[in-house]
Amino acid sequence: MWEFILDCLRSLRDWVVDLIVTVVSWVENVVGWFKKLKLDKKRHIPLIIDMKTLRKQLDNAPVIEGSGVFEAVYDEQTDEMVAHNTIKANSLDRKTQDALNQGGGMVVLG
């Protein structure tokens, strides 16, 4: 599944929407974005990936100075990414950083 996600991210990298913030806040930026999407818990898998981890995995990942996260929703039924967002930031708040550190740079939410 990881390879599939990477393939999807490669195809979506040109369509990424940037949101510039100073500090990525877990509640405001990450959780808030997913809540707006009204996801089906049986079908959609929300995830976030630290931009540094994403850069290591992709040949031409977005170049971001500082920190940031890539948010995405994977649809198990259609086997594709159905939503994505990039948040550029100078830093991550403690809660976001802790979650990403525990997940090796990637967190599957839900």
C-alpha cells in the first residue's frame, strides 16, 4: 500500500494547494482540514506526512523551506487519493511533531 500511496503522491504533486502558516497547529490546521471534508470512516483513510519524509520518498517533492505537512485522504474503494493539501510553515507545534515522530514521519488518522 505504501508504494501505491507514493505513486499517487507523485501524480498529485503538481496539484498541491499551498497554505502558508507560521506554525502548523494540530487542532487548527490538521484536524480542522479533515473535519471539513466529512469523511466516511469505512471508506476514507486520512493521513499526514512530514514534508521532510515526503521529500526523501519522492524524487521531485515540493521544496519547502522550514517545516510543513502534506495532508491526504486515500479512498479504499476507488484505490486513489481523493483530497490533498500542503501546509508550509516555519515550524510544527509540539502535538504535531510528537505524532509525526511516533509514526516515523507519517500518521494515519482515524
